[in-house]
Amino acid sequence: MSNEFPRRRTVLAGLGGTLLASALPLGRARAAGPAVIGFIYVGPRDDFGYNQSHAQGAAALKKMPGIKVVEEERIPETVEVAKTMESMINLDGAGLLFPTSFGYFDPYILKAAVKYPKVTFEHCGGLWTDKDPKNVGSYFGYIFEGQFINGIVAGYASKSGKLGFVAAKPIPQVLQNINAFTLGAQLVNPKATTKLIFTGDWSLPVKEAEATNSLVDQGVDVITMHVDSPKVVVQTAAQRGAMVCGYHTSQAALAPEAYLTGAEWNWTDLYPKFVTMWMKGEPIPNFYRGAFKEGLIKQSAYGPKVSAEAKKHAEDVKAKLTAGDYVIFKGPLKDNTGKVVVAAGSELIQTNATDEKLESMAFLVEGVQGSLPA
């Protein structure tokens, strides 16, 4: 993908039951010509990370007949995304939008949905409720299942028992990943710890490099992350002699010897599914979740430093997750202050009928060395 992608025109004047039971109203424009679908990314499309994973999904749509895809990258979580959505709707004729970054949802998507009730807005990661506009949908994958597999592999590979995690913001999806990675490693080594550093935003390359170096300096020998582009973390860790578990897409090409495995999105399956439903006038769920079982995520190929024992353990657990027979967050479970956060006999279950406690996770499990920003 090219690093240069023209900024969208933003010169428009005047800018100013159960969850699954309710579904989006028909937003398909019946005008002549191809159906226009818009994708908005907070960073570059070729970031080896979050934005690239969505761009791969958009690329799958370009192969479908009767579809025109328009894309804009590097759109911040500000009024800029409101302008971009307005432009796609009014200038390009988009009837379905995929604004993909977490911070686009409230207030920008919610306000646009009220203004444009015939346009369908599908947002990645937000928590739609029945109080929100019906032409808005929220979809996401429980990719923490992949981070759990990362943790298992890391637990075998680590010689120090000290793992590291570079994270952007303390939102529930990030905390799910940190905790699942740690619990996966503790299946192999109950004494394994995860040193955690928050950078404060989705893409801060300098801080990501500093955090990675700091973790290695503290004896960490396997690092993973939840930032938009894992590229800096992966390359810095490999240069320092640490191993890495990837995230969003495969970063194996960046560090072929240091790369163990990775938790990847599989939007190339979901986007054609949603668009086909939309084109046919079928309802898209306002709230959609899934993981290995639903095909929303996948695991990177195992690298050369992953042992046969680690592969077998990881694949056995992945098979159970795919079958829906494994729960990661089950009690008794304590946070890293010693407080019980999941009682004995209780579970936070990753299903498409959302578990509100899972979706609103606000703790770090025992073994995570770090704290939530004030």
C-alpha cells in the first residue's frame, strides 16, 4: 500500500429488547450505479496493524460486483471525522460507512446517524445500546482469545518469566488483552508476570520505542502490545534481542526470528458478510461480537523459536476456544491488588450475546505489574 493517500475534501458548508433483537433499518440507496461504501482510518492503511487489518477487509469488498469503496486515512478522533463522514455521504453518495477507530463513536457517529437516518453506520469497538440510533451498529472481535494463545506461547518461550505489554489506552478491550495474555502465560508458568506500560494514545512511535526499551532493560524477554501499529515495538524488541507476539496483523516479516505468533483480525470475512446483508436489505445486528468460533480472529503462523510442546498446547486450547468450550475469565480471579474481581463459580463469557461485565472490564489481573492511569 502507498504511504500517500489524499485527504478527503472537507469543505462542506453547514457542518455543524435484546441487543441482537433490534437491527439496522434498511440503509441501501436505490440509486443507479454502484453502492458506495466508506472506510475511515485513524492512521495509515499500511501500518502493519489495526488500520491495515481494516484496509484488508475493504480490499475484499473491492472484489465484489456493484460495490465502490472510498477510503480516508489519518483522520483523528475529532471533528475531522465528522467532516469526513459528511463528505463521503454528500459528495461520494455513501450509504454505508465503516468509521473504524474507537473514539469516532461518541459523539461523532451518534450525531451523524441522527442527521442521516437513511445512512448505515457500522462502528468497530463501540458499545451500542438500545438508546442509540437504530442505523448505527457496533461490531468487534474478542481478540483477547488470540492474546491468550500469545500468552501460552510466550510462557514457553520466556526464560526469565518476565513478559512485557505496551498498551495505548486503558479501555476495556485493551485490558482484556493484557489480562488474557497474562493468564495464558500463567497456564504454563504460574509465576509469570507481565510488566505493563501505557503510552497514552494509539500511535506514539517515540513512546512505544521508549516503553519497549524500558521493558527489555527490566529483564523482559517476550513483549506484546495493543497499539495501532505494532511495527515500532516489534522492531525495537527484536533489535534488543527480545521475542515478540504480534497483534492486529502478522508482523512476522518485520522480525522473522523474534516473532513467535500473533493475534490477528479477520475482517476479510466479516465485511463481505455485512455488505451482502446490506445489499439485500437484510438487517445487520446492531451489536455483533465473535472470536475464533465466529471467524473474526485468527492466529499468526508460529515462528522458529516456538517449540513443538508450545504449539501443541496452544493448538489444543485454540481448538477448545473455536468450539466454544473454553472460558478465559473464570473465578476465582483476583486483580493485582488482591481484590476478587470474578467470584468462584462465576465466569465472564465471550459470546455474541454480550457479557456486560466483560465489555466494561476495568481491572488488571494478578501478575500484571502496573496500574491504571488516574
